[in-house]
Amino acid sequence: MKTRKWPALPRRVQCVGGPVVVKRRKGLLTEDGREAWGLWDAEHRTIWIAPRLGREMQWRVFFHEAMHVCLSDSGLENVLPVDGVEALCDAVASARIVERLG
């Protein structure tokens, strides 16, 4: 099987609520102190990605966090249960990865 070359992540993306910066940072932690591969910081409109991940996983995490942006910008994140939001973000990220694999 041929190895796919994944491009670098974008440094900035335009979203409905305005631009979002994409950065990498070591030591990402969730609000409850668990290690995270990625985070959406709505206050600073920044998606954080753990730099130690392989390129394909960085893209998967980026798509997951970008879905958080969409849900946040639309207000849906406020009315959906947390587990539902995470499942939806995972589902969309998986679909986007398959889309890229073509």
C-alpha cells in the first residue's frame, strides 16, 4: 500500500464567526486535567494541536477541533450534550479523513 503524504496543517482558517488560528503546543490538557491531542479555545479563536502526533493524526484532530468551531459559532454546542458533541466531532473528522484518502 502506498504511503500518503499529508500536507502541513493550515495556520489560519476562515470560519463563520471569524478567523481561527491553528497552532501547536506541547502539554495540552482538558479542563479536567487529562492529556489532549487538540483543543478549541473559543475565547482566543485558536485551535491547538499536539505537535508529537503524526501528520495524518494532526489532520484528524484538526478536523475534530474545526467541528467544535462550527458548533460553537452556530450556537449548537450550547444545546447539545457534551458526549453528543464529542461523538459528532469524531464522526465528522473520520468522514473528512476518508474524503482526503479518496
